[in-house]
Amino acid sequence: MEQRQFGNSDLYASAIGFGTWEMSTRQYGHIDAGEATRAVQSAIDQGITLFDTSETYGPFHSERLLGRALGARRKDVILVSKVGFTFQD
């Protein structure tokens, strides 16, 4: 997987990221935690090191799932998030 420098920092991230909106219960309904973990682990195995999440996905549901799925591999990835947004029902 191609790695690119993250801005002017010393960090490098995969050119392709893994978005976690689909791990949200708000938009797509229930997702099996085991399935989410397998998807995250597979992405890392394929060289993906950039993961995008948000407090609004669930809310907080995808962040929790991602945290559990990363486990000890958290140190190997870069997390990108957004805060401060609210959804109106």
C-alpha cells in the first residue's frame, strides 16, 4: 500500500483510508461487532493505516467499535475524526 506524508509532519499514512460511517447504527442499522473487527483487521493487514471516524456516527458507536477492533494495533494507525456536529431527527 502506498504511504504518503501526512502534511508537514513526520507521520505517513496509507493513500487509501478506511471510513467508519458504515459502522454507524444511525444510518445503516445494526452491525455485527465481529464483522466490523474482521473488516478493520483485514484493512490493516492490507496496509491501510488511516481510519476516519466521527462522534456523530452512531453517535459514538463507530468510535467504540473501531477502538475495540484496533486493540493492540492502535499504535500502528492514524485516526482522523470530526467533532461538534449534531444531527436533527
